[in-house]
Amino acid sequence: AYTFQKEAPYQITALRKVPIVGDGFYSGPQFKGYWKPVRAIFPGGYVYDEDHIWVAFGKDDHEVWVTKLNRKALMKSLIRY
């Protein structure tokens, strides 16, 4: 997770030292894609309110997951630059 400036050149302003990883991210049945098996997590989008951030992301080129994060805890875990 990271934050960045609102204006170009969009410099990173804070960064989480370790990635956010959940159960099942890189385990379970491996999807056999069009050319080879795929293991990948890629961001989609997010929405938030005062307390939570919901993040949508793709998994292995064939699933969509959504996770709910504690917004205050996430922001507190970021290291500011």
C-alpha cells in the first residue's frame, strides 16, 4: 500500500514496508490460463468511508476478490517520506 501526491509527477508520500497478503493469495488450485498456469494478484479499485477501505483485486486472471481493511490501522502502518 502507498499514497502519492495529488498532482504530477505523483511522487510517493508514504509506503507500507510489507505487502498486504491474505490467506489463499498464492495457494489453492492453480488456474490453467490460456498459455500456462498463472499466479498473480493485481489491483482493481477501491472505495472507502471513515472506518474502512474495500479493495477489489483480480487473482490468477480468473477471479475477482474484495477485501475490507481497517482504514485507520492501514494509514498508521504507512511510513511517511
